Amino acid sequence: MSWYLSLPLILPFATAIICYLLRDRPAGAWVSVLGSGLGLVAAIILMALVLENGVVAGQMGSWPAPFGITLVADLLSAVMVLITAITALAVAIYALSDVDARHGQLGYHALFQVLIAGVTGAFLTGDLFNLYVWFEVMLIASFGLLILNGDKEQIDGGVKYVALNLISTILFLTGIGLLYGQTGTLNFADLAVKVDDVDNKALLTIIAMMFMVAFSVKAAAFPLFFWLPAAYHTPSFSVSAVFAGLLTKVGVYALMRTFTLVFDHDVGYTHTILLWVACFTMVTGVLGAAAQSDFRKILSFHIISQIGYMILGLAIYTPLAIVGAVFYLVHHIIVKANLFLIAGISERLTGGSDVFKIGGLYRASPFLAVLFLIPAFSLAGFPPLSGFWAKYIIVKASLDEGLWVVAFIALAVGLMTIYSMTKIWAEAFWKDHPKGIEPRLATLPGRRALLVPVIGLALLTMVIGLMPEPFVIFAERSAAQLLDSTAYITAVLGADALPAAAVSEVAP
């Protein structure tokens, strides 16, 4: 099992080394595409293994858990690794046209692959300290990508990005130290067993709140989200797309992992706070988007609002709500990355990203307009696209629990999302280009590399929307594993580590 689990990590690191050695040559970009393709193959193999065998775990260096480094893949981890690989391949292909030789020489492709390795490691790690390590790998690589141009706007956004993430890191490490002092372990499976034996539950709740704040910063949740719209519109569109698709989702994943597996002792308190954090995140994000005119800034604020839906599913903490959170997580990565890629094509065609200063895209490039409408309608929740089913499940879970105000907020935010997407459509696509120039897609250099990933992600969005049943069933199975840690603990520590009550429940 160790090889299957480690291969999605080894491949991007090995690709990063080769890309760095070839940074002065055009071949480096193609190596990045090849490495991302192999990474997708490895992710598919891992997913097949998890679907066949359930939760799988590997002990690195043959050190037994909980003492060594453990890699674990359940259904949620496996699908996040798979969707990360899909996004990586799409962005790597897009970068063939979007990233110039100068950025390649500065190490773009190597940093990109290191970032993918960091994201994948965070999804596969089986203990809290190594989750911190993978966060740092992500932070270093993402900061390098963020300031690659070295201009004033990028440096300003990068400083805000790093400063707040360092505060998050300090809280995270402090919480790790306190939790280790209470339990004597940092292995997720071992923690799931030992937190029940902690006498000082009040201190455990305080530790949980420290982790909540730390991961909320990573996820760009209210009120610590301002670093995201300050940074995500400054780098190249390839960087913005991978940031938008993946980085904040690692924070959401960490919240889902810890607040189902470890911190489930005071759900009435911790998850109520998460509930209102989710609502404020949705509202502030969508209002911020409504106030913007820059294509990428609108999309950046919508990342924040959509993160609120995912946290809301975790906060409601019912099987249906967790299903909605998992479904939303997967859907949003695809849709948001695609919208940023389309924004990049739009800027290449029109020469700008302020929607009030560009236009003519529908008349000159109707195919691009269709490619925009698919993820835009999905983000807004139009049936039968993937975003509709994600929002429907979350809203239904809210109504089932009698959370009428929360359901109203979720629906209202969806309407405001429609307003933002309509604004982009009306200004950038429908009206005439102000300079009287028709931005022809057919004359765009490198258009194939730009369009292939956009088309692929759009098709995936349509498949999820038009055939939602297998994806919902998968989300149901993922939610069941999150809410019942028996299989996770058994895979990592063996059946002997289970509490006696759990053993009696699973005994034939």
C-alpha cells in the first residue's frame, strides 16, 4: 500500500526537480504536463484501490503507527487527490501558452509541481504534524508563484498572504503542542481514540477553537479572508486558477478531517460557531463580489462565499449535510479553476480584466461564451449543472434541521451569485468592445493549449450535473466514513486499537 499512497507525492517532486534542471529550455513546460499526466494516472489507481478495499494506510519506512509517518486514503482523501491531479493537468496544459519563457526560467514549473505535491500530501497525511509540514510546503511554493513577477502589486498581495498565513501557522503549532500534551499523540487515528480519554474537556474545546481559527485562515473564512482578494488577482492566470481551485480547499479539508475525526466531543458549541462563520463567510464574500468590476476580483470574492457553503455542510453535521459539503468541495474545485482559466483567455483577447472596460466576447467568440456560461451557471446553482445539486443538498439539510434563516441566507447568496455572473456576462460578453475591435478567438496565439483544459473541465462539470447519482452515492459513502471513524482507525492502527464499544458494534 505504501507505494500506491506515496506515488502521487513522488511524481510531482520528481517532476519539479526535472523542471528546475530544464528551466532554461522550453522542454520544462512539457515535462510539467507529462508529470501531471502521470500524477493523474497514479491518482486514478489510488482511487480504484480505495473503492475496492476501503480505507488504505501505509507506514513510511515500516515504522508502525502512531510512531512513524502514516499516509492514509479514505474516499474523501482519494477523491481530493484525484481532483487535484485533474486540476494540475489542466493548468499545466494551459501554462504552455500562458507562462512565458522568462517565468519558466524563474522556476514557475518547478514551483507549480512542488505546490501540487504539498496539496496532495495534505490530503494523504495521517497525522497533524505532517499536515503542518505539508502546509509549509504549500506556503513556500505558493508564495514563490505569487511574487514571480516581482512587481509592487504582487509584493503587496504576497506580504498580506504570508503574514496572515504565518499567524495561522503559529496558532496551528500551538494547538499541536497543547493537543500532544493532552493525548501524547498526533496521529489522526490515535487521536480519534485518545481524545475520548482526555479529562479536561474544556481545554480540549479551547484547542479545537485554535485549530478552527488556524484552518479558517487557510480556507479564507470570515473574518480572516482579506488576504485572498488582495493576492489572487495579481499573478499569472495559471497561478490564479490553481490557487482558486485548490489552496482554500485544503483548509476546508483540514476542518472536515479534524472536526469529524478528532474534535467531536462538543459539537453543540464548536459546530454552532462554524455555522455562523459559514453564514458570514457566504454573505461577506458575495457582497464583496457584487462591489467589484475586475474579472478576477469578482471570482476571488466568490471563492470566499462558496467556501461558506462547504463549511455550512460541516457545521450542520448531519449525514446529508456532510454529503453536501463533500459534493460541493469537488464541484467547486472544477468550476472555480475553469472560471479563472476563462478569465485569462478573456484578458488575452480584450487586453483588460475590468468588465466595464472590455466587451464583445460573445459576438466575436461565441464558443468561449458558451464555455463561460457552463461554469458560471454551475457556480450560481442553475439546474441541472453540478452547482445546483451541491446547493440543493446543503439547503435541504438546513431545512431538515429547521435552520430556516440559514437556508434563506444560502438561497439569497445564490441569487447574488447570479447577479455577479450576469454582470460579467453583460459587460464582458454581451456589449460591444469599447475600442471597436473584435477580439477573435481564431487569431489568438496558443489557443489550443488555452482551450483544451477549459473544454475538459466544462465537460466534467456537465457530467457531474447531468449524471449526479453516482457522484451523490460516492459523497454519501465519503460522509459515512467521516462520521464513523471505525474503518479509518482499523486501517491505521488495527482492530485492537478500537474501543470495546466500537469492536462490539462491528463484530459479526
